[in-house]
Amino acid sequence: MPKLPGISHAQVLRALSKLGFRVAREGKHTVLSNGQVRLTIPRHNPINPFTMAGIARDAGLTPEQFKELL
């Protein structure tokens, strides 16, 4: 799986909101949900590339598809 760049927390939220994910809960991590899938996004800047690749995979995206959303 190709690495994604380190991305800020805000950029990830913007990209996933384009797919219909909405904030369900915020704290040290932000939990997003689209009604079927829940994603936990750490509030780090930048988010580790390996963690970001896992989040994209859990959202049902390839790294290339996620890069297009940015």
C-alpha cells in the first residue's frame, strides 16, 4: 500500500466529510460516522502516514482515492 503523506487533522475531516462522514464525538480523538462505518481520527498534526493509510482503508478508499479528496 503506497504511503499517504502526513496530513493535518482538519484536512482529514474535510476530505471525509465529502464522503458523508459526520462528527459523532470529539475529545482526544474525533469519531466520525456515516451511519454504517465509524472512524476514529487522532487529533495529531500531522497524522502519521501509516495511520492515515489505515483510516483510508477503513473508510473503503485506496490511498489514491483519498489523495484525490484532498
